[in-house]
Amino acid sequence: MSVNQEEVRKILSEARAVITNSHVVYTSRKHGSAYINKDAVYPHTMETSRLCKMIAREFSGDNIDVVIAPAVGGVILSQWTAHHLFSLTGYEALGVYAEKEVAPIPDPENKGRVCYVETGNFVIKRGYDKLVAGKQVLVVEDIINTGGSVKKVIMATRKYGGTIVGVGALCNRGGITAQDLDIPKLVVLMEVKLDAWDETDCQLCKDGVPVNMDVGKGREFLERKRPL
């Protein structure tokens, strides 16, 4: 089986998920002129379903027990992909998710109290850890950039005794490979290459092009740049 990337590109374009000629700040803090806005696709349930069915087809022969994704957006993908795996194989695949770990630290403004901050890792809670233990697990993700989030979900799944069968993603814009993720199989619906520049080298900044605050990390970037 092979994925029709032109069909995927058409779905994303019709949902206005492909943004070009803009000034975007990525999660990595690098800047660029283009962006794949997966959040523009999710409200369209039929299109989201079609994309997840493509992923499910590629893994329909791999005896998947559980589909897991990083919260929040990935939850939608895990549910739809698990649904289509059941439709294709007649065997139930569960749809679960991992979430960002938070840890208590002393509250600097209120002595004796604690506040909670994200550690950067993912954990599997809500009883889902028991569902992945000893099972064949597929990880799904929307956009793979550096592969950092996916790697952390893989690590969490293995920690709880799940066997990673592979990763399925909507888009790979970082050129990440199965070897990079230490997994047997990687399926991406669309490979894209988006130019990215360090903040200090960004010509868009030098030319005074406004930062897009609707997508990416533009709002956080401007907050960091705001004078104290």
C-alpha cells in the first residue's frame, strides 16, 4: 500500500491548513514563511476521518491493539485511527492518549505552597497505562518536526510495557526517519520541507514583516520581545 500525497495535500489545502507567505514562529523558536496548521483540519470530521483511515490502512496488517497519541490534538487522531483499524480488521483497537507530565515546585510568591510546572515528559494516566501494558501499540501524531514529542510518547509507552509497532503521522517536516525514532515502521501521509531560520538570521524580522499570532508560537515570541 502507498499513500497518495496529492490527495493528502488537497485535503489540507481545502481545509486552509497550508499557510504560505507568512511570518511564523515555530515551536523550535525558529522562524519561517510557511506552516501546516493541523488545527484547521480537525473541525472537519470527514476530512480528519479520511486522513486517519489512510494511516489505519498502512497498519491494518500489524495486529495493533492500542493507538496512542500525545494530547491534546493527537487525541482526535488516536480515536479515528483506532476506529478505522476496527473497521478494516474486525478487531478492536483501543484509542488512548499520553499527556504532559507536571511536577510540584515551591511557589516563589507564596511560601509554603506549591505550583505545578510541565517537566517536558509524557505520562500515561487514567488507567490507560494498564491498557498499553503487554500490547502492540501504534503511536500517531499530527506534525513531526524534530520528533521530540513522538519520542517521549514512545518512551512512556515502553516504560509501561507496550511494544511499539510503528508511528503514523499526518506530516513530516523534519525529515525524521524510523531509525531516528528507534521504531520498526514510520508512515507519514505527506513529506514537506519548510525553510526555517534562527531568530537572529530571520530576514522577515529584519524587513519588519509582522509575526503571525494566529498559528505557531508568534504570540509567545512577541511576549518575550516586549520591554520589561
